[in-house]
Amino acid sequence: MKNNQLTFKEFRHLPRSEQNNRYKELSDHDKFLARMNDWTNDDPNPDVPDVWEPSEKEVQEIMEIFNRESSE
């Protein structure tokens, strides 16, 4: 490992925007760790609702598809 190479421990304490910019400084193994630990979204899209609540119409459409697929 190079002396000036960013470690995963240092990387995970950076803000998301800085992580995006400095990802390429990680070793291959640390890049793998970063990808595997990226299951939470610290930088959520404000346009996406926290919880999806389907409308009655959406529920009906989903049930129609389910019933059609399960009968085949």
C-alpha cells in the first residue's frame, strides 16, 4: 500500500460528496469494502418518499397481475 493512499477507515468518515471524489484513491480491497458498505444512503434524494404507500388503483393493478401470474 502506498503511504499516501486513502484507507477505508479514513474514507468512511468523509462526507458523501468527498467519498465520491476520492473513491479512486482506495486500494482494490478498500474499494470492495466501500461498495459492500454502501447499502445505506446518507445522501437521500429529497424527491423520493420515505415510505411508498400505493393508491387503491395501484393495489388493484398489482393484485390483478399477481392473480394472473399465479394462475399460470
